[in-house]
Amino acid sequence: MLRHADGDFRVVVLGRGSDLHGNQPCAAVFGEPEDGCLVRIHSRCVYGEIFESVDCDCRDQLRQSMAMMRKAGSGVLIYLDQEGRGAGLLAKALGYQLTQREGLDTFSSYRVLGLPEDSRSYEDAVAILRGLGLRRVRLLTNNPAKVAALATADFHVDQQPFLVPGQSAEARSYLAAKARYGHTISITELEADAARERWRWLHKLLRRTRRRPQTTTPERAPALVVELPVPTVNPVEKPVATAQPTDLVS
């Protein structure tokens, strides 16, 4: 059992891990999940979750899904060590570099690098859900591959679209690329989010400008040189000494 500011949760670590990944799959379990509870299958993202880059939506997805589960009273967040859509951190870094240099989306960059667009697997997620005794879930995802992975394993899956607006233009471009590659993301909704974000930014800028005090310096008048009259000082005439009679005593 672990503690959080918004409530306790327990962690389940899968005893057998995939040979493709270094860390064992695990899950944060909120409350007492039953059939029909919220489930999120999340893959690790160092850039977004650790370094807090705003150019992807992973950190926001992680936080929002946990908040939704706490609000619902129960849920399961499965965390898989599948960095870079399963290709690893080095491949992800090379893909980012190519994307920024050539203006490609990351799916196209992976193809140029000779990598599969998405090599993630979800067998470990299936094992965790079975271990918890779940057979029906509300899956927070826009990725049809996750829905198919659970449905193939005889889970009843109610897909719940899970769109977190991108914080930057790059993040919104990545969401648009996901939509082009089959994710259930509305391009119209993305464009509306982008328009709202631009309006919020402009409104904030206008408010800041209005509150800013006027700092214009008034024009300085030229200095006046005042000539004061110098008073004329008349010389004081000294009285002339006159001889006075003197009584001489001899």
C-alpha cells in the first residue's frame, strides 16, 4: 500500500516479466476494482513524465487517468516499460531528432529508421487484469490496438475515448499524427482545442497589457535661464575728520 495526497492505493507487480523490457510490469490499483471499472494501459515516457516536456501528452494522460479513477472510487492503471512505442529510448531519441530536422511525424521517422511504427505488446496487461479477477473493463484509450489486445483475450471492453489537449504545437501535431494512423481522435476537436488555446493565450496577453502601468516619460521642458539684476552698490563716503580745538594744559 502506498500513500498519495488524494488517497491510498496499492501496487501490483507482475511476477513474470517480458524478456523485451528491463522492468517488471506493474499496476496502481485504486479502491476495490470490479468488472466495469476504469482501466488505463500506459507505456513509460521519460521525456514527458520525468523531464516534463510539453511536446507529448503522456504526463497529462497519466495524471488525468489517475484523477478519474480516484473520483470514480476504483480503477487500475497498468504501467508498462515500453519506451518509444516499444522501440526503446535510443530509437525514440533518434526518431525525435529526425522529426525535428526533417519535419516528419514520429511514425514516418520510425519508418525511415527501419523501425516498426508501434511494437508494443499487451500480454502483460492481460495477465495483470486476469490476476485481479476482471473480465469487463472501461478502457481509457484512443488506441484501437489496446482494445483489440484485450478483446482477443476474451475481455469485454467498453472503450472510453481519452483525449488530453496538447500543451504545445508539437504535442497537437503528434495527436493529429495519431489520428491519421488510426487512433480514434477527432481532427475537428483537435483544431477546436488549438483555437481555444490561441484565444486563451491572446486573452491572457491582453489582460497583462491592460494591467501594465504606463511608463511613458513626459517630455522635459527646456531649462530656463533667468538673469537676475545685480544691484549697484554705492560706495560709502567716509566722513572727513576735522580738527577740533584742544585745550592744552602745560
